[in-house]
Amino acid sequence: MNALITGGGGFIGSAIARELKKMGFTITIFCRGDYPELKSVGAIVKRGDISDRKAVSDACEKIDIVFHVAAKAGMWGSYKDYFNTNVRGTENIVNACKKNRIKWLVFTSSASVVFDGNEISGGDESLPYPASPLSYYTGTKALAEQCVLNADSESLRTIAIRPHIVIGPGDKQLLPRLLERAGKGKLRQVGDGRNLVDLTFIDNVVKAHICAARAIMDRPGVSGKPYFISNGEPVLLWGVINMILEGAGLEPVRSSIPAGRAYSFSLIAEATYRLFNIRKEPILTRFLVHELSKSHWFNINSARNILGYCPGISNKESITRTITWLQRK
């Protein structure tokens, strides 16, 4: 089969590409960069911007299944940039799938699309989208997810995978930012440190995408829905952060700031940065404060029972593999 992976040069996209290649798929990567390491394993790389409708449509020619992973992540930037990539880009993918008569579309969403700043302990897919999203990223990802799920039909089967806090070798976003702040002495525990979160190892994320693809190909009634994905073992966030820091040769976090004070600071910081049009990300945003101080873990029974997903890598092994990778860098 011919598979297109948008954002195939990224952390998740490249991992999916390598696994599909092992399974015998013909792989096409749609991304903005060149990525010779993917070419070396036999992937076809087509360069373009996800917000360019024609480029997306051309990339989808002669494709059987699309894994739409490309997104603008992060916690700061203009709404226009987030909208163009996450919403307009997803609309382009859906339209290209219909135009090219592609049968299956797997969307990489995020568990954060339902996070409104309140504690989530074992929440399932019945959780609503927040009326007021905490960030441009979560708001536009929620719109993109709805676009994909609303496009589900007899001719185009769609599905959304919602991984949470993805870690593992190859991470270019979460861990580098964490280590940079810790190395500069700018990392503080937010809140009392008793908040539980989900982790999702990169291999488990890939496995979930494969399970989702097989499910929408083989079984009716599975598509048009989102599914939470994780390692299935809620863990203390700050305990994990300190384990990773120590494994990377850095001091663990020893100081803290009350969540309420951090939130007040984030409000002032966001307002100031927007007033003066500062592009650099504030040290704290409202979304980050809630992520670092509140519990947010999810029930993955739907993925287990309907998609046949079973996390093969535990939290312990996830953290061990991640630390080993960091030590070798």
C-alpha cells in the first residue's frame, strides 16, 4: 500500500514512517524539510507547506492511506500561524483525500484538546471540548480533530488518536526544552507535586496508529471517533521530571512555586508579551502552569477494546530507554 505521512520528519511522523516501511508500505513524506535520513531508508520526500492546498493535493496522488501528523506545536505564537497549519492544513488534507479518493485517514490529535485547566483523573472520550481553550495550540488542534471526524463517511474512513506527553528517543520538543530550562536553573516545581499524568512512549504511539489504521480498514463503527492513548499507568509528573534530570546529569528540581502565584504571573507575562508583540515564549503561560500543576490522565479502555491497542512499553522501560538515549547524545 501507498502511505502518505504529513510531518514525517518530526518525532512521531518519522517513527511511524520507519515502522510502516518495515511492514512493506511504500512511504511518501510530506514536509517542509529534506530529511536525507528518511530518503536513505527508501521514503519518498515531497517538500511543501501543509497550508498550500495544491501542494497537499499533489502529494496525495496515488495514495491509499494518510497519516496526518503535521502540526504547529508549542505554547506561543500568533493565532494565524496556528490556524493556518493546524486547521487550514487539516482542511487541505481532508479535501485532498476526497479529491484523490483516498479511503483512510488517521489523524494525530492530542489529549490536550479536552484540557480546560481543571483536574482530569481517568477521563474518557465523553469529555467535551473546552468552551475557552487554554492555548492557540489546543484550540486549533480541537478544530482540526473535529474537521477530520466530521469528514468520516463510507468513502473516507477517519479516526483521531490522542496521545499524551510523548517521550522517547528522538524527541525534539519536550525533553530539549525541559533540559535547557533545568540547565539554566530556570525550572521550578509548580504546585504541590502530587499531580498525576499520563506518559506515552513513542513506540506505543506508533503502535496505536497502526492499530487505528487496521481497525478502520477492517471494522465498521470504529471510525469517526477519537481515542485516548497512553502507557496506561498514571505517574507523578515531578517524580518523572526529576528522574530524567538526574539521568541526564542535572540537579533535580528542589524549589517550588504555588500554582496560584504561578498562574497570576503567567497572566501578566502573556499580556505583556502580546502588548509589545514579543515573539519569544514567556517563561510561563496559563496552559503550562495548568499542565505542570494539575492531574491529567485518561481512560484508554476504548483504544484497548475497540482498536486492539495494548501498550507494549511500560513507564519504567519508557523512562529507562529515554534516559539511556539522553546519555548517549
